[in-house]
Amino acid sequence: MNQITRNRCINALNIVIVVAAIWIAAALFLAQVKREEVRQANVVHETHIKTFWALLRSKGKITVANGKGWIGNEPLENHYELPDQIQSIFGGTATIFIGNVRVSTNVRHPDGTRAVGTRLEGAPYRAVFLEGRPYRGEAVILGVPYFAAYDPIKDARGHVVGAIYVGEKKSEYLSGYLKLKRHVVTIAALLSALFSLFIFATGRERRRSTRTLQEREQQRQAILNNIPDLAWLKDKDGRFIAVNDAFAKACGISPEEVVGKTDFDVWPKGLAATYQRDDHEVMETGAHKHSDEPLVYCDGRTVWTEAVRTPICDERGNLIGLTGIARDITDRRRMEKSLQDSEATLLQIFHNVNDGIILHDLDGTIISLNDRAVQMYALEGIDSSRISALSIAADLSSRENNVSLLRSWWDEVHTGRSRQFEWKARRPGDGSTFDVEVFLNGIRLTDRDLVLATITDISERKQNEAKIKHTLSILTATLESTGDGILVVDTEKNIMRYNRNYAEMMQIDVAPLVRQKAQLYLLEKVRDPEKLTQKLEAEEANPYLVTSTVLEFTDGRVIERVSHPQLVDRAIVGRVISYRDVTEQRRLENQLRHAQKMEAVGTLTGGIAHDFNNILTVIIGCGSVMQGMIEESGPLSYYLEQILTAAEKAAGLTRGLLTYSRRQTLEPRPVDLNSIVGAVHKLLSRLIGENIELETRLHPGPLSVMADGGQMEQVLMNLATNARDAVSGVGSITIETKMVTLEPGSRAVNAGFTKLNEFIERHGYGRQGAYALVSVTDTGKGMSADDLDRIFEPFYTTKGPGCGTGLGLSIVYGIVKQHNGYINVDSTPGQGTTFEIYLPITDPVEQSIDLSLPLPQRHGDETILFIEDNRDIRNLFKDLLTRSGYRVIEAGDGEQGVEQFRRHQDEIDLLLIDVIMPKKNGKETYDDICAMAGDVKAIFISGYTDDIINQKGILEDNLNFLSKPLAPEALLEKVRAVLDQEQ
């Protein structure tokens, strides 16, 4: 290779190195400038957000109540003047959040509307709402990058209830940086071009100088004149022999005038001394010399030159002088200075970028690395020579990595391709590993193929991904743990996600559901698919609505379907639908409504009992008195008897209504259910007629229950007469008693029911224990399902007009419930009806009746204080008692009664007191009288229901009590009996 070719190769290599250095320096410089811009942005936004706080506090205290934000006494919603005021002061955007929702903002959608109602997401959300700290940095708002500052709003307990924000778009804030970037890139490109031109020019000039020196003897003057730079020849004494025009022009004199002069004659003294020193060095050493020297032109302009001095020898080798050339390199030095500054900046950027940068060869040996890579691999304090001896594959890579694959990628990047991958990095000091993302690019420097690796630590991202996976697993577990069926569909109604309960509820396999149409599985299950289709179409027409629908499945189940829209950035992406089996709930609700309806009617019947009883008391009392005053064979005797009979029936009806309303106090005692059935059988055999066969099937042993015998007889009589009316023509009625034991896991003995839970499922009630079952079965016409639903309602009857009041089964229902029992009816049209009554079994108790007691007398001469607010009853009872020999003192209310007792305290032997009266009730009146005279004999009377009487404490205190309506004989017997009691 000749000298010219070698020089060209060297020049090309120099161009590559310098151009690469220029661009690296430019990149590092721009990165440093950008980082400073970001730092300045954070400082500026810190000032902005402090100003925002000051504006907010000047308006009042920020509070959150009922999910809304308040500033002072004003709501924050649509409160835009504060963000707009920040914008008018500093520019940029500002927002107030309540929760993570924008309630007051000047951030706008692309259409210009304010972004009220959108939510805070990403790193600012995690910092403020999950970690409770301020956030400074970059954020993406509605898809646009911003420099942003967020501060949390906390309540008195320190809980984060909202946030405030200020920020500017990155594109607007970095506009100056981007303009600078364009200039730097332009300068770098220009410098690269200029340097390349300079190298080529220098090469050409050097070649030209070489040829000039080779021909110096023949073409000296021509060469000097053709040299554009300053050129000269000197003898060994330092005197100019010849100069070219450029040299003469710099001196300000002609070339001929320069000849024979020295540097001191031409140049300033200081420069002349420097030039002379360089000449002496060349003359003494016999070697040429390169030096950069200042040069002062005749016009006073100072430039820098690159001077080359070469010794001149004669044919014998004796030194006879020297030649010199000085080139103006002022621009080059200025460029070199700029390149030096840029290189320093780029080097600073190289060492301060956030990513690690490692330059290594194809064997993995490190050539260079930046400070971030040193920090990332914990190489601080390690000697640079030791660092350069480290191997990427052996020392900085985890043992679990595929190193051979890594080496193949190193070779691959030099084909012009880049490679990006995740890797497990290793710190050589302690052997710890961490996750990185690597970008590989191939470069060629100094005839070597090298690899430039940019390394990003992604450990935090990996941890966040693990957290996301954990959150997703919690979501999946939540979906699977809920009792509802959950279904997620897209906008095309394709199934995207579901839980197992949904598949089980729809009775379909789990595997093929995804991407299937949700309606296909639902429409085939419901009883009315057309109605459901209409609702689904309405839902599709109003996708933002939350809908709720109750579906009846063909298998009898009742399913509640609730559909919510699924929104992402206020856009519909699908729906989340929950299905809940409410079959049992609806059944219980129906039972509850039925019970409430029965209770309401019971309350009504109990409320009118008092007025009925007062009226009947007068009718029965007056009728009884009249009956004793007329002859039994007289013409009015029959009619009077009919009046009393009707009054007794009315009293019985009132007692039945009270029993139905469960307000009649029972007199329960252990009775044998078989005995009650036997007694009723005798009465029914004469009642039902010869066309109907009456059969009783009794349990072989006694069935002792705690019951009011009279009321249980009424129950059986009512059921039997209803059975008789249901049979048209020839038929049969069967009354049967059994012992039934309901236990979990066992069968009901002698009953058609299975386990206890199945019994409860069939009837809706039931408790573990032993029961006496009495059933009344007829072969009559039976009842429909609608009749069965209302059979126990008052005044509801399946009989024709005039054949019944509709109260019989209502009274039966009330009596059974008062006995803590259950009643059930089973009937099919045309196949008869069966009523079943379950009563708890109790231990039998022997009952004895003392027949030795004498019959009570009905007459006397004692004084009775009668306190009653009903004038008719007061007049009736006063007349009745007076006729029986008693002296009666009247009082119309409790206060008058107390006053009358005070006046006649020593005369009164007995108190006859109505319980419910105005001003002062009977118990209060009695207590006031006892406070004056100690214990006084008293009889309380009332037409109100027993539960109201109990509220007044009459029955609880075991006081003497008579319930209206009552016959005169019953009153006189009770009065006499109480008067004869020992005090």
C-alpha cells in the first residue's frame, strides 16, 4: 500500500470517529438539556400548585360530604373559576378531584368540552390515592402527555378524599427544547460535513506540499505563488529568501520588500520571538515542525495558523535554510472548541441518562459503560481496569440465562437488525439478580465490530405486573365466590367472561361459553322468550341504562337479572349481568304478604269487638230480664227466645273473630286429641246426614296436646261441616289422628312426608319435634289452585250466596296458630280435599273436678260501686243488681269512681269496674282506690280483646275478670262468688 492510499484510509477513519463523536455529543447534550427542562418544569409546577392551594384556602375549607366536595358552603361541582384563574396566571391546566373524579377542571376534550367526570389513572392515581403522597412528573391526561403536579386532599382523619392538579402539555413546554434540538442537529450535521471537507482538503494540501518539496528546486517560486496559505523560505540565519503573495499581504508589504528581512522586521516583537524559536529548533534538529501559532495581520486582525517548518539541505546534506507554510485555522479551532464543548456535554449526557449503556465487543468484553450502568450493576468503587475485564455473559448475566442465544444475537445485530429482549441481569459483587430490558445495536469503531447495549431496569414493572396478576386472581376468586351468576358480554352480546355459578344456573357446560351469544342460552330457558327479546332490544337501544328484570324459567325457577353497562373512558364496551335465583325469596315474600293480609284483617276484627260486645251485653241482659218477667207460654216468649238465640250466635261469632285475630286468650290444658275427636264424632253423626259415611281412625295410644278443648272442638266441627257441604250426593268424611315425629335425616312416622327438610320445603314451615296430626278428608268436589291460595282469608268462600259467611276457615286458621300448630290443605278438583292440623305433643296431666262445691247464690244486700262509661250497660247492670237486693253507686268514668269511693269508702263492699274508660282506665282507678283503703274486692269487665286487657295488667295480676257480652246470671254468680271470698 503506497503512502497516498495509507493517508486516505487514515483520513476516512478519522472522519468516522469524529463524526460519531459529534453525534454522540449532540445526543448527550440534548438529553441533558431535556432533563434540565423537566427539572425546571417540576420547580415551576411546585410554585403553581402552591398558588393553587392559596387560592383554594382563600375560598374556604375543602370538605367532602355524601360523596360531594364543598369549598366553604359552595359545592365544587362546575366550580370552574379556580382552574381558570390558575390558567390566567400561569397558563397550563388545573383540576380539582373529589375521589379520583374530576369535578372542576379546565382540561378539555378534543371537542372543547371540559373533562368533568373523567377519572385519574396511572402513576398519579397510585401515588395520591394508594400511597397518600404528592406526585411530580409526567402524566398522560386524556391521551395527551403533560408535565404535572398532584397534591392529595385529606380530611381531618388523614384520609385522602380528593386531589388538586396543575400542569402543562409536554409539547408546549418543550417547544424551546425542540427548536434547540433542530439547531443542534443542524450544527452537528454541518460540523460533520465541514470536518470531512477539511480532512479531504488537508490531505490534498499535504499531497500538494509533498510534490512541491520534491520539485522545490525547479518550481520554488511558482509553488510559493500558487500556495493559498502563507509560505516562505529562509536561509540558515533566519532571513527571508522568498515569500508568496499571501504572506506579503499579511505583512502589508510586497514580496520583494520582505526578502532579506527577519521576523523582527515584519511581525510584532512577541510573535517574532516565537517564530524565531521555532526556526532555531528546526535548524538544530534538522526535522520539520508543526505548531499552532497566532498571527497578527497588518490590519490588526489576529488569527490562528497551523505552521509547518521544514529544513532545506543541499546535495551534500548540509543545512542551508528552511521553508514554512502557515494556514489559517481560526475556523477549525473554533469548530474544535465547539466540538470539545459538545463532546463534554455529550459525555455528561452519556453518564447521566436513566438507562444503562454498555459498549462491548463480540466476546462480551466491556469497552465502555456509563454511570447508570455502573450504578445498576453495583460497580461503584471498582477499579476501571477491573471493570473493563468483566464479561457480559460470564459476570453480568444470571446463570439461568441462555448465553449461547445471547452470543448469536450479538452476531445478528451487525447485519443491520436491532434486537430487543428481557433478561435476567446479575450484580458481580453480591450475585443478586434483577430484571432488565435490553436493546442491542451493532456499531463499527476503529475497524472493530462492537455492540451497543441500552439496558433498562424493569424490576419495578415486573413487580407491578405481578401485582396486576394478583389483582386479577382476586377478581376471579371474587367472581367464583359470589352466589350470583355473573356474565360479561361485549357490545355484540358475545360472552367474554363468566363464573361457574352462571353456567350452573343456565345448566350448560362451562367450556364452550366464551365468544358465544349470551341470548342463545337465556331465551331457551324462559317461559316467555318473546317478552324477554323485547326487553333486550330496549336495553340495546338505551345502552347506558341499568336494567332489572325478573325472569320465570320453564323449570319453575324465578331468576332476577340485573344488567349494568361496562364503561371505559365513558364509552360502552359491554355489559356486566348478574343472575340471582330468587325462587325461595319470592315464595317467602308471598307467604309474608299472606300473613300480613291475615294480620290486617285480624286487627280489624279485634278492633270492632268492643262495640259489638257492649251492644250484645245490653241485648242479652235486657232479653234475659224480660224472659224472667213473662210467661213461657205467652205470645212474646217465642220471639224473645229468638232474640236471645240470635244474640248468643252473634256473641259466638264475635268470639270466633277474636279467635281468628288471635286476640282471644286461650285456656289451654293437656287434653287427649282422640277424646275430642270422639266427642265431635257423636255430634257429627246426627249433623251430616245419612248419605255421607263418617269414619274415624284414631291413633292407638293417647295423643296429649296442650289445647283449649272447646276451641279444638270448634275447629273439627267447622272442618266437618265444610266437608259435608263439599260432598254432593253420596260420599264419605274421614277424621284420622296420627303421631308424627319430624327429625333431621329421618322420615315422618305414619305420614306421607319424607325428611324434615323436605317437609319444610313442601309446606314452608316446620320445626323438629313430635306432633299430633289430625286430618279431615272428604270425597267432595275439591278446590282449584286459586281457591287454595285464598282459602283461609276472612269472608272468602267457595259456597254459593246465603250458604256461608266465609269466616269458618279463618277462625280455624287463627285457633291453630294460637296453639302453636300448623294447618295445611291439599285438594284437587273432582278428587276431594284433605285438611291436616299439626299440634305439638305434650305430657298428659290428670284432671280432677271437685263436685262438692255448692252452687253460688245470686242475691245479696251489699253495696257495689259500679264504674262504667257506657250509659246503657250502666243502667242495665244497676237495675239487675238492684233487683237482686244490692245497693248500687254509679260512676261514669275513672275519676268519678275514685271520687265516689272517697265519699262512700266505709259503705262499699265491691268494685265493678270497666277496664277501658276515658280519663282514667279501670286498673288505674283500682290502684288509686287501693292506695286509699288497701285491698278492695273488685270485678273487672270489658268488651275489648284479651291482648288489650293484658296490656292494662288485669290478667297478669290474676284479678277477677268478666268478658262482654255476658248473661245476667253470669254477672250475678260472679258478684256473689267474689263477695263470698275471704279477704
